[in-house]
Amino acid sequence: MEAELIQRAQAGDQAAYEALVREHEAAVFRLAYLLVDDADAAQDVAQDAFVRAYRQLDRFDPTRPFRPWVLHITRNLARNYRRSLGRYVAAAQRLFAHAPRAAASAESEQFQQQEARALWDAVRRLSAQEQEVIYLRFMLELSVRETAEVLNVPPGTVKSRQSRALRRLKGVVQHDFPLLMEGRLS
């Protein structure tokens, strides 16, 4: 089905390309948002990724999956965005400052929000390379093969980066977020 859409889009069928965009726009936006930490910028990065993918579609092999390819483009554009604006560190500090907040919620919801925030803060202490593998494998739930395609590295490299990132994350949590390890936050 996807290969057929790609072939039709390569032949100039705009509706086929729009169908591909609809199918993958949520994953592209989520990755862009995870990497740039700003909804407006993520929307711009996602839109640019689809424009760039469209322009390069004639060189794409329709027998390959589209999602890893467009996510690779998204990753590169997001990296360029972070580099050019120098906002990456500041974005990590603002992570939850702009997140919509629910009105007073139940204690368990507050606990879950605190736990999620602590885990997010712990992930943000990893290197950019480690964060990327965590985002792709666990937040976007890509396979090792798809992650390898997005990162443009061999699958074995993804496995070693994932292992290293999880080891580092565990160390960060144990050292800086011990209550997260115990399942209780103050």
C-alpha cells in the first residue's frame, strides 16, 4: 500500500503524497517537538521535512519504508534549527513552563505528572545522541532497523547506543532522581 502511494506520488499524484503526509505527520511532528521543544518551531520543522521529502521523492526507493526516511530528514532539520538558534539548553529549562496545565487534579494525576517531569528532566541530562535514541526507540516506538535508518547508522550501533543511553539514564536517575527509582516523589 505505502509503496504504491510512493510510486503514485513520484509520478506526480498530489493526493498520494498528501496521504503519505497524513499517515506520518504525527510521528514527524512528535520527533521535531522532542528535538526542538517548541510547538511552533516543531510545526515549522515538520512542514519543512515534508517539503524536503517531496522535493527528493524522485530519488527515494519506493520498496523501502517512508517513515524512517522522513524522520531522518526531520532529525537533520531539527538539529539545524537547534544549532542555528542556540536554544537547545534554554528549551530544556522551559520544557514544562509552557505546557498546558490542567486545573487542580487528583493526587494520583499530580504524582504521574511529577514522575513524568522527573523522567523527562533525567532524559534531558543525557547527550543529544543519547536523547535521540531514547526518543526514537521508546517515545516513537521505532524498531532498531527503523531507528538505524533515521540515524543513518548500522543496527548494531543503535543497539549499543541504546544500551549506553539506558545505562547512563539509570545512573542519572539513581544519582539525581532517587525518589523516581523508589516510585515516590515529594
